[in-house]
Amino acid sequence: MSSENKLPYDWAKNSVLSAIQPRAYSFFDQKAVTRELKTGDVIFEDGDPVTHAIFPHEGVLSFIAEMADGRTVEKSSIGNEGFVGLTLILGGGNALGRCVVQVPGKASWVSIEDLDVALERFECVREIMLRYAKSHTIQLMETAACNSLHTAEQRVVRWLLHAHDRVNGDTFYITQEVLANLLALRRATVNAISTDLMNARAIAYHRGSLTVVDRNVLKSYVCECYDRVRRASLYEATEV
């Protein structure tokens, strides 16, 4: 994208929005509303009608599965590589789970009515959103494989690395209790893993505030699933 067509600072952080043509992002810039994402905010409840596409610029949102006995687990996560609202381009429908903010940041809301206009008017919007849909499908498949085959430590590190990719800087807020619930692990297990990572000087952790001290050391603990998901998320972000 040429220098005279650069996106506004926040918009440029979202890979989907930064890939669309200038005439398309001008349309979105007029229609979108940018809001803060606060930890614990519920974006959609399971089964809610999806009224907006939500494009994170920073932060992590999770779709949560809730069992009848009260247990929960993360089904998928979304950050600045994509958007919430895949059902809007796949035939419409309701939210596919409870969507909750896990790591705070910012995101832009675009109504379903405005998105429909953009999809009809700008071919680049549909193309880029479908690219993301493909990458998100790969994330789901790799996560399913990882959860079945790899250790708790590898899964925790994978989640932390993905979160680090989605925030501005090296520090973000995530409690051990939340991380344990997202990954269906015992709190004691996450605590032990965090202690080992701190002793290795990969992270620093204090009252829920986690800092990635040495990303290379942290990556030495992760499984191959992280790189596979990361490569899928870095779909070619060029003007269509």
C-alpha cells in the first residue's frame, strides 16, 4: 500500500482491515465505531444474533464452550489477525459460542448492514475475509491436534505466544486461573508451568501481569503447532 493511502494507526494493526483497498477502508472508516475491549467483557452470548463484525486492533477474544457441569474451555481465539463474525460471510446465523475478552485492547465494530454493503461493493473485502476464514479453520484444526497430542506446558506456551503476537508491547494481563479455565487445566498445573518459565527467564509474572522477557526462550518450550497457526494467520496481506 502506498504511503499516501496508509490506514489510520489503529486500523493498520488489524491484518484484515490493513489489506483492503483504500476505497474500501474509506467506507469502513466512515461506518465503523472503535471501542475499548475490557477484560471479561462479553461480546456475544452463545446463540445471540450476530449484529456486527468486530475487528480487534489489539487484545485477545475467546469463544468459550460451557459444559452442563460448569466446566469451560476455549474453542478458538481471535486477535488482530482476524475478526469476530465469520457467520456473516458464511450464510449468516447466530454466535457459535460465548465470546469473551481475555486480554484488553481495542476493536472496531461494523454493523451487519454496513458489512453487507461493503461485501457487495468491494470485491477485496470478501476476498480478504475469506482468506481469514481459511486461516481460522487451520487454527481450529491445529488446536484440536495440539490439545490431544502435546503437553500442558506446550499448550500454555502456545497460548502465551499467540497472545504476545496480538498485543502492543511485551506485557499483558492474564491470570493463571483464567488461563487454566481456557485450556482445561488445573490451576496448580498452570502455576507450576509459570514458575518454570520464570525460572528460565522466559517470562515475568506478578498478580496477573505477564511480561515476555525473552521470546526466544519462550519459543524453545512450544510445540510445532504454534508456527503452523502463525503461518496460517500471516496470509498475504496485499491489496486485492
